[in-house]
Amino acid sequence: MSIKRRILGPIILLIVIGIVGAIWVARAAIKTQDLIQDADSAAVRTLQATERAQRIRAEIESRLSEFLEFNTIAPPDRIRRNHQRYVDAFQNVWNDLRAAPGSEAQKRMVAQVEEQFKSWNTEASIALGLIYDTHIPSRNRLDTLARRLELALVALEQEVRLSAEQVNQDARRRYAKQVVIVLVTMIGIFLVAGSAFIGFGGQLVRSLTQLAAAMERIRAGDFDTPLSDLQRRDEVGKIARGVADFSSTLRDLSEAKTHIEHLALHDQLTDLPNRRALQDYLERSVEQARDSNARHAVLHVDLDRFKQINDLMGHAAGDQILLHAAEAMQRQIGPDDMTARVGGDEFVIVLRGQGTDSKTKAIAKRVIEEISKPVEIEGEFVNVGASIGIAYLAAGETDPARILSNADIALYIAKSEGRGRVSFYNDATRARFEGNMALLRDLRIGLDNGEITAFFQPQVDGITNEVLGFEALARWHHPKRGMLDPGVFITLAFEHGLGDRLTERIVSDAISALLEWRALGLPAPSVSVNFSAKQLRDGGLVEYLDDALFAANLQPKDIAIEVLESVLFSDGVDPALNTIAKLQDRGYKIELDDFGTGHASISNLRRFKVDGIKLDKDFVAGVDQDAEQEVILRTMIDLCRNLNIECLAEGVETEAEIAKLISLGCSRFQGYGIARPMARDAVTSWLETHYGRKPDAKVS
């Protein structure tokens, strides 16, 4: 049964009982009042009849006295008629008295009064001569009988009054008794119903109290709180089941909230804290450093060659590398330290309480060694390295962003010095970084203003003195610092996304120079342009070069593509190798720059055919004076000749070096011994001086 019915049922029952009791009492009161009124009416009628009897008796007695006293002689008939009239009136009174309700005593007394009247009437009739009798009653006798009749009437009147009063009292007693019975019955019913209602209310209060306590425990986070009344079919059971479902929902929401908070503060792939969590951690570390003068080390870790692996082998392989790196870093830190992932392949390690540079550097080196261990991906072993910049969070530091910036600057310096390096932040590194950033701003402006131009260094045959081509080299006409070599800004440009713009400018200058020199009838077979590995991985490079040459009415053989040996170090699925193959198919010459300085050079030449190589100047300089260097250089030249690859020596400066190289079988030269890199106009003059113009050349 529902609570609604269990509550409203007794209330309605009690209301009905109250109404019935009230009706019962009211009806009893009306009935009692009717009884009292009837008794009073009967008593009044009886008393009125008694009074009439008294008046009639007094009138008869008066008439009788008058007759007896004055000896009045009246006709007998007249006396009889008058007397009979009084007797009939008295008889009507007796009829009224006999008909009136009353007690048995009242009825007996009415009969006695009637007997007394008959006796008195008989004596009076004899005295009046209406009845013949020898014995005529005396006046005293008649007075005595009259007094007896009067006393009987008085006694009857008293009895009527007492009887009426008794009837009233009996009616009131019956009414009181009925009221008491009704009240006792109602009280009993109220007590029984109230007890049941109170018992149910107490049970309901206990159940609701238990549910309220359970709700409080659930609100406090105890979602496993046991609940009773789950099997009840009433509203309490529904509430209990609702609370249970609510607890389950809250548990799910709490778990979801915890999960969301975890996701908000952790990287989804590595489950390491993210940048936001790192920020909070550094803020706490700043407070700790301020209170305890502790010195915490912040290591900014960047993976080397990660993007190359990610591009070559896909994001799944990249994810495995990131997981490998995260696990490697976690193994090297203590329980109070933190490793956070703050970018694609960037991590930050916070080492708490690091005192010396040597200890911090040792940990950083171990991190690099662990990260650099080979990782097997799809049956192949892949290596990735790391560079680390280190800054300290000391008592004087209050800005976590500044600390991260310091570590980032140190990382920038470490990467600029090569892979797998560790660099500490100091005032000099910030000055160097800020200088590079200022130079970068100038470089953006310089590209917009045309300050970057191509210089050209001739390549000649040392035996025939024939011009073989030119290498286009970038030069920056800085408005304040003067002419800057590419070593100052090339790396900066490619690190900050300006490499493509710079290369486009050099290619444009190279094409323009070729067109000019050929129009002047000067020898200009081709121009070599350097391309980075990142540019070679761009699938649009071939289309770009084709469009540029088509617009200038030039052929692919007019542009040679110089690549570093490190490009060929990657595996056969490197997009750069695919681009090189497409360029060769289109007719572009591929030249391997700085040959001999990379890894596994001979293996690379065996795996990938190039059109020419450029021997690094470190092998050329002083070859005429160093026998071991001569042996090495001879071997490299013989290798090229046997593989049918053109060989050009860079950095040639002296006639002795030229003679030695010719004797070793290499006659293609580039270097200061031939000519320095020159602006386009200077190259024009140099060509006119050394070779002159063809007679049929047209100058536009």
C-alpha cells in the first residue's frame, strides 16, 4: 500500500468516525429534547386538567354550599341539569387525565382521584336530593370529602411534576450515557488508529532518517553506502531505489570527473602531466624554493629526428617513439620529480633539490642515452636522439614562465650546436638567444626588402679551364652589419620556417642570372642550388622547379640539386629519396655535397646513385703536403670514377693542390683558388674577362 493511502486512509476514517459520532450525538440530543418536550407537554396538559378539576370542584362546592346554606329551592330538574353539567366537565377532566402519559403512580393517583370524586359526588348528589337515600350527609361530611378530593388533586399535581422531572432526568441520563458511549468509542477508535498512524509515522521517519543519512554519506563521497527499504513497493521504496540510482550516477559522474580532471592535466598518449599540470607543479616548486632555498633543475627535452621518423613511418610509429621516450625519462627521475609532455616531441623534467651542475648533467646524459636506445617498430630498429636545455629554479625566481623560457633558450643553444647535446642556461645564452631573435626579425624584414641575394662561385675544369657551372650561395646585405655569410643565418631561417622563402629567392636569382649570362653570350652551363632534407620531403618541390624553369624557358639540366649526405642516411621509404628519384627522372642533376663527412658514405653511394659528388674541403686542403690525406682522397676519387660519378673538389686554394688533385684523377674544382663567390654583376665581368662573349650573343 502506498504511503499516500496509509496516511490519508486513517485520516479519512477518523474524519468519518468523527462525523458519524457527531451525527449520533446530535440525533441523541434531538431525541432527548423531544422526550423532554413531550414529557413537559404531557405534564402541562395533566396539570391544566388538574387545575380545571380544582376549579370545577370549587365551583361545585360553591354551588353546593350556596344551595345548602340558603336552603334555596330550585326545581329538581334544574339542579340535576346543573349538577350533571359539572359532573360531565369533571368527567372530561378524568378522560384527559387518563389519556395523559405518565408513570404508574400517576395513573393510580388519577384512579384514586376519580374514586374520591365519585365518593364526594355521590354524597353531594344525596345532599342535593338527586339521589334518594335515608342517610343524608352532613356539611362536615361533604367538606371532609371535598378536602380529600382537593388533597388527592394536589398529590396528583405533585406526582405529575415529579414524574415530568423524572422523565427529564431519565432522558438526560440516557443522552449523557449515549454521549459517553460515543465519546469512549471514538476515543478508542482514535487511540487504535492513532497508534497505528504513529507507528507507521515512526517507521516512515526512521526510513526517511536512514535515507537522509545515506544521502549525506553519498554527498560526502561514500557511494557504496548500504541502503535499506529497496524492496518496499511504496514511495519509500521508490525513494530508496532513486537514491541508489542517484548514488550510482554520482559514482559514474565522480569517476568521469576524476577522469576528465586527469585528462585535463595529463597527456592522453603518454599519461604524463601536461603543460597545465607542469605550470601548477612549478608554482608549488617556486613556493618551496622560496621557503627552503632549494634549487630545482628544469630540463627541456626535445627529440632529435622525431619528425623524420613520424613522416617516414607514420603517426603510429611516432606514438611508439614518444612512449619509449616517456618511459626512458620516467626511469631516470625520483618519486618527487616530474616529467611532463608540453608539445609534440617536447618534454620537461623537473628535478627537485638538484645542487650541482655535474649531477644534473649526469642525469641529462642518462636521459639522452636511454632515449637513444634503438626501438623496434614493425620489425625495424629505429633510433631517436634528444637534446636538453637546463635552467634552475632557485629562490630568486618567481615566474614559472620565465624558468621555462630559460630552459627553452638553453635547448635552443644545445640544438644549434648539434644533436644529443646538453646546454645550461646562463646570461650569455640568453644574450645569444636574444641576439638570434633580433637577427631573425631582421631576416624577415630583409626577405621582404630584397636584402637576401645569390652570390655565385664558379666551377671549372682544371685541365681545359672550361666553365662547368656555378654554385648559388646566399648572401645577406644587412643594413647595419654589412655582408653576412649563410653560416650566420641559414640555420636560423630553416629553424623558423623561412627556409622556403630564402630558397625561392636563390632559385629565382639563379634562373635570372643564367638567362642574363646566356643572353650576353657568356658560358653558363648550369647553376647548383642547395636544398634541405625538409624541402626534399615536400612533394611539391618537383612541381615548383618545373613551373619556375618552364616560365623561364629553361630545362631541368640547367639546375643542379645539391643535397647533404645526411639525406641519404635515412631508409628507403624516406619521401626525400622519392623526391630525388623524381627529380632525376625529370632530368635534374643530383649532387652530393660535403662528401666524406657523413655516415657510411660508401654504403650510401651503393644504395643510391647520384650524378656527382663534391669532396669536402677538409679532405682537399693541404693534400699536397699530407701523404695519408692523399691516400684517402685518392681512394674517394677512384671510387667515384669506378662508379661513373662526377667528382668535384671543394675548397681548392693553391696551384699545388690543383696539381695534386689532377694527378689523382680529379680535375673539377671550386674554391678560392679559382674564384671567390661573387655577385651577379661581378660574375659577368669575371666571365667576360676570362672567356669573352660569343659573337652572336644578343644583349637585351
